[in-house]
Amino acid sequence: MRLTIPTLIATTSVTALLMTPALAQDPVISGGENRPDVEPAFAEQTNAPEQITEAEIVQNTVAEGLVHPWGITVLPGDAGYLVTERPGSLRHISVDGEVSDPIAGVPEVHAVEQGGLLDIALAPDFEDSRVIYLTYAKPMDGDGMSATAAARAVLSEDMMSLTEVSDIFVQTPASPNPMHYGSRVVPTADGTVFITTGEHFTEEARQNAQDPTNSFGVIVRVTADGEPVEGNPFVDSEEGLDVVYSYGHRNVQSAAMDAEGQLWAIEHGPAGGDELNLIQPGGNYGWPIASYGVNYDGSEVTEGRSAHLPEFVEPRYYWDPVIAPGGMEFYDGEMFVDWQGDVLVGGLVAASLVRLDLEGDTVMGEEYLADGVGRVRDVAVDHDGSILFITDFEDGALIRLSLAE
């Protein structure tokens, strides 16, 4: 065993004011926009009013010493948590904060730049099957070539090893650019699996996001064995790969199902233009033709178009400046009763856990939780309704937010 940290190693309390979403308030961030003259497609598409939770929230460090943790999932009962580390290790963390040695059997990863071992999720029938899903940057033939991949594996009862490891998706074509892997994995109750990708960043590579005959900048949907799902938009079509579900994305590092079974995703924009999207089968989300951001050097993306309609799907919300999204989760716990159905998303640049008050498909308010904590890479809801998140540092941590007793 590598490390034991008491659950209440570090405690801070934040007492906030009354939440008043009905009142006109300033957004969480004002000023500093990269495209201040852009008109949103509808009134609630950006700069939602800030909300402040009334209750006292306690922040506890559960475990430390994690090396660039990227994904977290909650195990059944009191079995604890699984956390990936980007350099290539999978760890089990007990509810008391004990961090295991690396779990054996993890696939070889391309741990360069943004690549490595990335997301993790449990199969819906995990208690019976012990099946988990991993995403990772897969080394491919050719010097420095890699691709986003998703694997299915069986976790041993003692949580020390993986067996029956097999890829269910490998992005095509392989890329020499170790950037923008996307890489969230979302198993669903019907047995299908969504996997997000990125377009590998460069000016040349990003053009592939508009071509669904490759899997750059797409969301795919496959069966648990990696087969295309009947009903995917390009099944029996030469216009796209049969595993592609949506396309025109930049770098999708957030994805989750809401209570109605709808897939939502958040993708990184360039400078400005992070997008919250409600995913439609066959939907084209515009990148790199339409964007609410600009290139990092300040130049226009393609021809500088912002509005997505009529050819492309409009984001339900966008940020300018960016939050740089990590993982997301819809809150369904019992601890924070006023947050039911809200979106929780990691903010890498925001250095916070970002909460979106979502009513239907419209963002009505925004709040930064654990503000200033650093690069929040992923988030999960524990069985008691408390919120878990991981910080993406060389000495990263697993942190819990809960109501003060």
C-alpha cells in the first residue's frame, strides 16, 4: 500500500449567502471576453447569473499523492473508488483514503502531452459482471502515433488486477499529435456505450471534425463488445462511420446522461467558446466552421463565424472566457436537495467545481464551488449525496464536498 490519508485531513468551511436565482445578478465572470461583440443565439446561452448556495459546505481531502488523476468512479456500497492516473496507473482508494498500489493489467498507454490513461466507468451490471471501461491514448504503429481508445475489462474481486482486457473502440486514423483526445466514456442502461474524442488540435487535423468518415472530433456509440448500434445515424451509409453518433466537435472531455436518458457533453473551445451541448444523433456541432471563441493567437477560427444555426446545432450554453471543462455529472443525490438535476463540471482554468442550474435544456444560473482549489479534472456523486472531485496535478488529490452537520 502506498498511502493512507484520514478522510478529514483538511477541512475548510465556506458560508454563503441566500440563493436568489429569480433576481437579476451579475455572471460569475464578467469582462475578459475573447469575442465581446458576439450576439448569443438566445438570451440564456451565456453569462448566466451567479447563484450562491446558502448552506455551509465542508471541503475535506480524502486522499493525496495522486499523479495527474484523470477519471474517477464510485464503487458499489462501501467498496470505495477507482481513479486513473494519466501516466498509466489505475488505483483503488478506500473510503478511508487508503490508496492502493497500481492495479495490474492496464493497457499500455501513450503518456505524452495530453495522452495517457484517461477516463473510467463501471458497466451498469458491474455488481454481477465486474466489468469496467477505460479510455486511453493508445500507441499505434509509427513513431509517436496514437489514437483515442476505449477498453472493456474485468476487475478482480480483490481489486488488484484486470483481466479480459479488450478494445471496444480505436479512433481512426492514428495521429502524430498527442493532443485533444476527448476520451470520456459513458455506459448506458441499455448496454450501449458512448465514447468521446477530440480532433488532435492542429489546423490541419481539426478539419477532420467535419468529416464523419473518420473519428476525429466525434462522439461514438457502440455495444459493450464494440459493435455499431442499430439506429446509429450512419449505419448502412457511406456518408459516415457506422459507430459515429455526432460530429463537428473540438475536444469533448465532459459527457453524462441526464435523468431523461439524454446525452449531454461539454467540449473545450479555443480561447473562448467552451460549449455545453445536448447531443442529437447525426448532429453536426460546427467545429471548426462555427465557434464562439478565437484561436489562441487571437486570430479568427476559419472565417470567424460564431452562430451555429442553421447548418449546425447551437450549444445550449457557452463560456467566454473559458472554464476549460473536465468531467461532468448530473446531481442526483439527497444531500444537496436544491441541486437535483443540476450539472456539476470540473473547471481546469476556472480552478473550481462549476455548478449549472439547469431547467429543462436551459442554464438559469452558475456557481463556482471550492473556488481556487485548482485544476478540477473529474467529478462524481457518492452514495450519501456528497460530491467527489479530483485535482489534476503532479501531487493531485481526491476531495469531498458535503453539508456541514
